[in-house]
Amino acid sequence: MNLPERGAILCPMPITRRSFLRSSLAVPASAALARTLPVQKYHTRNRIALDPNRPQYHLLPARNWMNDPNGPIYWNGNYHLFYQYNPNAAIWGDMHWAHAMSPDLIHWQHLPIALSPTPGGPDSEGCFSGSAVNFNGTPTLIYTGVKAVPPAEATLRDGTHNFRESQCLATSSDPQLKTWTKLPQPVVPTPPPNLDVTGFRDPCLWQEGSWWYMGIGSGSQDVGGCVLLYRSLDLRSWTYMHRLANGSDEGRQTSDPVASGDMWECPDFFELNGQHVLLYSTERKVYWSTGKYDAKKQRFRIRQQGMLDHGAYYAPKSMLDADGNRVLWGWIQETRPEQEYARAGWAGLMSLPRVLTVGSDGLLRIQPSTRLETLREGQLPLHFAEGNATLTLRELRAELELTLNAGGGIVDLSLGNPTGRPTVWSFDPDAGSVRIDGARLPQALDDSQPMKVRFFLDASVVELFVNGALACTTRIYGLTPGVARLTLHDPHHSLTESAFWHIKPISPDRLTT
């Protein structure tokens, strides 16, 4: 199938993380794989490796479907990142925990699958997202298991299928965390009594003194999403306390509570720069809140709120690196049709590592990790003639840094093949705004400061950062190496700095990252 000349989507409508509620992905893997999609069970290594849409310096598996990052942890001098993975096809279903290990957060080694569904167990229909912690010297995973149950016991219902989500635990004694031993029964088997929940999944954990706390994504129909708070001394016996945070009913009627905002997924809660941060995913977006946390009453008072990324980015998970930085990963989604990525043999990837901070104003700051600078291969000069500079990209791996004068005129950055319509990012420092193909991103920037832009291109992915305040991930399919062009249009001479680098791949064969 010919790929479209231009596939950028500002407000993507990809297959969502839990859209299995409306699809056959809600049935066991064997049935899901029996669908009549044009999916080949096996794809040659070369076909996938040579796919020009396939990124080369982002983490992704050699084949098949991936989504949420799970349980990042620093252990025995290495970083470990788990993620949701379907080992059987490049479509959502049959959720396992895949596993990658890195010495530097950039270069990764794929390790054996860490968690697989246990037939007859509480996770027989899938091992959903969760967290990893160091519990008294023992690496411990707490994750959501999914099992088919009678309707009265279900926390997930779509009118046909009924599933119960429970929180499960596994431990490892392996120095490289390759093997895990599950407890046979969930540590939190059901939601709190008398709560009619829209979901019950994706635990996040933190420690305060001798107590461990766990936030679980949940919500109530026509009430709104929330995070349910539990606590424990041993990670085995948990007591429900109250809602740590909750939203409100948005008045949207939909069969999917995530799409309506009545269910919050993938909460992440942590202290940062003297404040606390809550991340959660709903309505196909990721939101952040900062504020004060009362550790005595376990209450979170929100001060500031915003959107973490304005594009194809979802379900992020964070950790502290060895230097004490709060590092974040997110799932970069596909925005092309399901049949296309199923046929391609791979779908989804991990974002570049991002470092979070909180300013004195309570606003969350987001920057790409400085570790990425080690991938810079060679800087190329940008030659402007009549306000324009154009580069033909021999490889679809690049980084661009721009600084625009405060109060300066608009600078356009366009990317595309010469025969197609390019995607255009417009930076307006005077208005403090960013537009993509004319659509303004719904976030205002400080127009009294210079506008600093970081732009990362990796095949079909662009990750954009502006002033450490705005992030937007865009998918662009069909770019051709050696043909695609990147053009800067600066008629008002607003640029004070510009730099362009080629970026090295992290895999010698585009498969084994």
C-alpha cells in the first residue's frame, strides 16, 4: 500500500489504549488474532528494518505492538524500562510486560518478556500497566491483572465482555530483573465497596516513612475520573483511604469512559522541587497538576494545571535517575489506520526521555534529557538566502535548535517531500503561540521572553519542545530519505540562533536497540 504524502495529525484519533472495550481485543489473544485484518503473523526482519517510517533513535521492540511504559527503575547500575507489549501481532491485545535495560537511558538492550498472562490466574486476560519499586532490597512490581468474570463482578464492561481488574504483585531475585515470581492472588482484588467504578487499573506507588501509598486510576460514570488512594506497610495488605484527586462530569455521553473523562488512566504522583505533581491520562490527552500534598491527611491541593503534550503522546511514567532527575517516558501512538500498522508489522514507540521540573510559579517544565546530546553526529550550517534556509535530509534523523527574538515576527518550519504538502510549524514570539498547519496549540507562552525551540525528527516522529513549557508529538508518514526537505522561513529576521545536527541511530540493524 502506498503511504500518504503527508500524515501529520495535530489532534490524533489513534486507536486508544483501552478501546478494546469496543473491539475484539477484549477477548482472549487467540480470538483476537483470528480477526480478518490483513495481518501477517511473521514479518521478515529486513522488511521491518528498512521501513522508512520506523524510528531509529527511539526505543521500540523489533516487531509487533507496544504501548504504555511500565515500572521504570534503576537497579544494580542499570536502568530498566518495562512496557505493554503484544508478542503476537502489531495490534493491541494479549498484554505482556516487555523489558529493556540501559546503562544511560539512551541505548537499550532487549531482555526476555518479564510478565505474561497466567492461564486461570487473576491476569489471565492480560498484564496491564503498573509500577516497580525497591521494597526492602527486593525489586517488586505491582500491576493490574485482567480476568473474565460474571457481570456483577466486572470493573470493565462493554455490553458483551465483562472483566475484573485487580492489583497483582511480582518479585525478582535476578540481578538483571529477567525473571519474576507472581503472588497467586491479587493484593487488591476489588475496588472499594459501594463504588460503581468505570475502571480500576494502573497503580502508582510512593513511600512516606514506613508506609507505602498506592494511587489507582478510576472514576465513576457521570461523576468524573479520579485517583483512589490506598496504603500498606508490606505491599501485600492494602487499606483504602479516599480519593487522592478527582475530576468532574464533562457531560459527554460515550460508551468509553476514558473518552468522556469519567475514567483516569495511568496516574503518576511524586514530589518535585518542593511541590507535588499528579499526571493522569484521559480523553486521549495527558494532564498534569501541581500543588501541595498534606502528608498527615494524605490530601492533595491543586495549584496549577495543564496539558503535558498536545499530540500523539499518552500514558507517561516517570522515575528518578541516578542523578536525582525526574525522567519521564510516554507512549507515542500511531495515527495511521490500524490496517496500515498491522501490515507494517510494528506499532508504537517510546518517547525520548524528558526531564521534569516545577517552577516557583507552580508550572510544570518539560525538557528533553541532556543525555540526548551524545547522539549528535555532526552539525550542519544553515545558510539563509532572502530569509529562507533549506536542507535535504539524507537521513530522517535530526535535531534542530532555534532561538527567536522576543517580540519578533513569525518563523515557519516546514517538513515534507517536494511533491507533497509539507507539515508547517509556525512560531510567533510576539503572540507567544505555536501553530501546526495553521491550528494554534491551546497553550500560551510568555511573549516577553525569547522563544527557544527544540525539534527532534526520527523518521515518522517529531517531538517538539518550546521554552520548556510546551511539548507536542506529531506523526508524519511517508517521508523519503534523501528527498525530504526541511525549510526555515524567517522573513522578519527573528532568529538569533539556529543549529542543526544529524543524530546517530541507537541500533546497528534498526531492530535490536
